[in-house]
Amino acid sequence: MKYTVNQRLVDNIILFLLIMSSGGLLFVFNRNLSSIIFLIILVFTSLIFSRKYEKRLVNSIFLTFFTVFFLGIVNFLFAITEQTINKYLFHCLTLVISLITIFHFYNNRSLSIFINRLYVVLKFISFHALFNFFIYFLVKNNLTLLTSTYHECETFLNIFFYSQERGVIDLFGFNFCRNQGLFWEPGILQIFLNILFFLEAFIIKKNKLILFLVCFLIITTYSTTGIALLFVQIFYYIKNHFKKNLILIPLSTLILVPLYIIFNYNIDDKIKGERAASFQKRLFDLTQPLLISLDYPITGVGLDLFQFQKIRQGFYISSADSDKISNIVGVDLRMETTDKGSTNSIMFLLATTGFPTTLLLLYMLYTQKLIVSHRKLWLFLFVIFIMSEPLLLRPFFFVFLMSGFISIFYKINFKTKLLA
């Protein structure tokens, strides 16, 4: 069946909104309205472009919904504090959006179309990020403050976004504002840039200039995690193409040497310099939720973020545990407590849902079927992504977990049909 221009446009919109719902400023400043509009577009698209429904797929999606919904009910009922139902309704909305997205691409399109449209949207986001970085030098004195309950940043014409208060970097005498693109912080932009690098290098393989562009843009985010993951991908790329293309040696050297210099400078700044607080927060978010989960290993403390923040505010790490952590990582843990949410999605999930649910969801991530090429590298990248930012329970990333559930239920349905 012909893939029309209208279908391409609709799919691009869906993928763009899926990405924006996972850290994009569009959803940060207009979360409720944007989520409702996204859901309406998804439902409308699924109905208009729907082919004949595949019964096994529909059954698998319903089974996935009721399984995850049941896990949510258990978590809500057995949490150690009274939970806010609105928070769970929002997680339910994420679940519905994720499942309808999968249904649309599984039933009405194909996985190759999902990957190709994702690639196109990520290229658009990268080109915007390129302009976002350079235009800053022209408009930095003409920015307008944008504020909401949970976030604030500066903007030029509501197209380009910056956080000058904490984002201006002096790199070897060159001052620039860390590139956040369309997202609420640079750490999220680097995730989607690394995904674009992965798609271009190992799946699409259309334009190697995109790889150089992504390398430059990840540097502009000045993200330690982003540069480290880019290192991993470049080495993996060289390993897979070394024998086919010897010119990769000088080209990769031109990229890796400045990357290493910047990465080394970044690490030194994070551990000893002015940005040490950021490293301490991430180290604390790695360790404190783990210790909380050991106290509540079965059902966790509940998925309500506000209740989790209250609990961790009163949860202090003992001096003995602090010494053990310092010995393991080689860096002193200076933070004692915090009332903020966790930047580490896996540790947050562990503390709020317990070990059984967390291990089940991580297993579903392992069985996901959306991206299967270079599977081990993709899973490694994905895990680091969600350990560096609070994104696992956002639609784009949740889609991959739900894909794992659906693939398992689909196989069960198939075997049941054969037995019948």
C-alpha cells in the first residue's frame, strides 16, 4: 500500500509529540492541554488510517493495559503513605498514549516506518538545535523569561530556549550557553541526539554528515553523559567498519581527540569545580533511592512524586553507608538529603514500586521489539539514558517497555491459537 504524503505528515506529528511529551518544553509549560491534544490526534489517526484490526494484536494490547493497570492499583493501595490519585491518572494517560502509539504503527504502518519517521523528526530537532546554539550569540541580550510552576527558562520568540542562570559555560575562554534545543535541559537533548547518531550510524546509514553534526551538537550540550555515550558509539562504529574503511582512523582521531579533551575538562569541572553540585545530586539520586527500596522492597513507597519527595527529605543516609558509597565510587558523598525528585529513573522506579515491578519492567525493556538491530548497544544506551534523566515513565521511553509486554502476550496468543 502506498505511503502517502498525508500519512507521512501525520506520523511525523505523532513522533514529534511523542518526543516532546518526554522532556520537551511544549509539554513542560502546557502539559495537560498538550497531552489531551496528543491523545486526540492519536485516537483520530488510529481510527481514520486503521486497517483491518489484527485480533491477536488487539488482545495483546488489552492484556498489556490490564497488567500494567493492575500493577498500578497494587502500588496505589499498598503504598506506605496516602497517594494522590491525579498522579496515577497521569501515569495511566502515559500508558494509554504509549499503547495507542504502538497500535498505530503495528497495525496501520510498520516498524520500518516507525524508525524512519523517528529518524526524520530527530533530524528536524537536531537542525533546530544547531540554530538554537548559534542564534544565542545574537539574541542573548533580548531574551524573555518563561515561567511555570515547575520550570523557568528564557526564550527568543518562543522558538529558541536557554537557561542562562545555570547554563553559561566558559570552555577554554569561549563562553556559550549549553544547548537545550526544544527540551527543558541539555541532558535531554543529548539523549535524542545520541539516538539520532545510533539510527544514522547503525540502521539508516544515509548521510554520514549527520554523524559529524550530531557530534558537534552533543558537545554544545556540554553533557558528561552525552559525550561519554558518544564515545561508546564512535568506538563501536569504528569496530564494525574498521576493516571496510581504513579512512575511519584519521577521521575518528579528528573527532575523538577534541572530544576527549572536552570530556576530561567536563569531568574535572563536575567533580572538583563549580558544577560539583550536579555530580553530587546524581550520585545521591543513585544511592538514596536504592537504600529506600531496601526498606520497602516489595511495593515501594508509591509512585506519587510529591509523596516520594517528602519521604526522601526525611530519609538520611547513615555515616556507615555513606563511607561505603564513598569507598566504592572514590568520591565523598556530600549531600545528606533532598526534597527534589530523582534524576535516575531506574532508582526512582525501584524506590517507588519495589523490586518485583521494577525487574518485570526492565525485563520488558529487554524483550522490546521496536529496535532490534544492534540490540545490545541499544539496550546499553537506553539504560544509561533513563539512569541520567527522569524519563522512563514518559511516553517515548514507556513505549519501549510496552512493546516488550505486547510481544510476549502476542506470542502467548499465537501459541494458544495453535493449541486450539
